[in-house]
Amino acid sequence: MKSGPTEQPASSSEAIRTTDRSLKLRASLALALLRTRTPPTHRNRSPAFQSTACRSPPGEETDRPVRSALTTYRLCPDRQSGRMCRISLSPDGVDRQENQPVHAHPLPKCEQPAAKRQQIIVGAETVFTESGYEGASMSRIAMEAGVSKGTLYNYFASKSALFAAFVEHKAAISLATIFQIAQDENDLAITLHGIGLRMMEMILSAGNLVLYRIIISEAGKFPHLAEVFYDAGPRRAIRFMEAWLTRRIEDGLLVVPDPTIAAEQFFALCQTRVTMQRRLQLTHSTSPEEIDQVVRAAVHMFLTAFATDPLVSAPSKN
């Protein structure tokens, strides 16, 4: 009897393929082991390349250890700057932060927006004072302020907006001392005398005289300049004075039918003769004694009209 078919051993070709796969696997393992023991061959590369060669993709935060030609480190985000920083992995297992952001190009130093804005306003003041509003250009202002035009427009969208900021800045500095005097607990005559003197110092200062002449000369073409100036300076001062008079009325020290009109009248009395002459350049200087005399007369007239105590008058000279 013939026996059935017997199982044949694996073909020689299949055995060869199995051997090839085994050899390739062993070769791959040997190559990987060799790479881990042999440092990368970029010792001659620049430090910038060594810092960025092993960097994680942008936006990816990782603490995966990275091996470089110099040391082994891991990447982690810096909490203050938000940028990726290197932390060295020492042989003793202690992390040592190098505090060096991983960037191919160093980022510019962060500047405070308020300081930069003030820097631009100072530059604008110089240009506006020398050239007026129409003659001033944003390019010239950027050059004077020491910033690029791009930075300038990041802070101020137009020359009009920059001029408004300049006027408001000047008014805030000038009015600050007046507001402070009104907070002092002095009698009516002394407080009004102090307010009048500070206001006259503000109006007659060289910078404010130039600004006033700019507004007058260019208000026809640029009426919004006059609005900006009046809102930031005179109107704000009048509202402040109106509020102060209202409090004194409530205290029973004054009887004022209309505090707003009374505030305007007081400021007008203090500017008698002196202000107009200086604005028209009829005189280039006014003595402190003359200003004090005018302000004292204004205080005396004002309190004579509105004070509840008939004995209240201008403050006595020291």
C-alpha cells in the first residue's frame, strides 16, 4: 500500500527570508546602541545652532530630556516670559536651570507701555512747539521721540490723537497743583489766593503760551483742536472750581446763585490785564509782585460778592 503524502520541511527560500529579517533587526539594534554611545558630530557648530537644534516645535511644552553635544537637558516653559528654557540634567540627578530661552535670535527687551507712551508725547511736544500742528509730521515726531513710525502708530492712530494726548498731558500736570491746594483745610481767602496764583503760573508758563498760540492760529482749519484744548484745560478747571464752590455753599460759607458762572468769573478776575498782554506778546515778563496784586484784588472782589461773613477779605500779606 502506498502511504499518504508526508509533510515537507520549510522551503529554503523561506528560511533565507527569515534569516535576513533577523540580521536586519540585529543590525538596527546595533546601530541604535552605537548612536546612543557616540555623541553627535556637530562640535564645530555655532552655539546658536546647538541651542536650537534640539528645540521642541513652536508652541509645544515638553519636559522630554534632550541630548546635545554639550550636555543633556530638558525643555520647560519659563513662567515669567512664557518662552522655552533649558534645565541641565546633571549626573547626580539634580536639575540646574540655565535660564537661557531657546531662541535663534534674542528677543528685544520688554518696555513698559506707559514709559514708551510718555517718550512719544515728549517728542511730540518738541515738534508741535516748533512747527505747530499743521507743520508737524508723524515721521518727524517719530524721529524726535526715538521710535519707529510703526511703534508710533501702535500707540497713536493719528496726529490728531497724539495732539489730544499731548494737550491732556500738559493740562493734567498743570492742574494737579491747583487741585492739591483745594484739598488743604485753609480759610476761604487763603485757598482762593493759592488757587489764583497757581492758575496764573500755569497760564503764563512758556509752554502754555505757545500751546495757546498754536490753538488760536490753527483753530480755523482744525476746529477740533480748540475743543480738545478747552475740554482738557479751561473746562476741567471750571468744573473743579464749581465743585469746590458747591461744597463751600453747603458748609454755609458762601452764597452763590450759579457756581458755574462764579467759577468762570473768579478765573477771569485773576487774569485781569496780565494774561492778555502776555498772550499778545506786548510784554515778555510779569513780576511775581504784579501777579500777586492782581490775584489779591480778585479774591477780595469775589468774597465781597459771595461770602456770608462780611469780614472775610483777601488774605493778609506775610
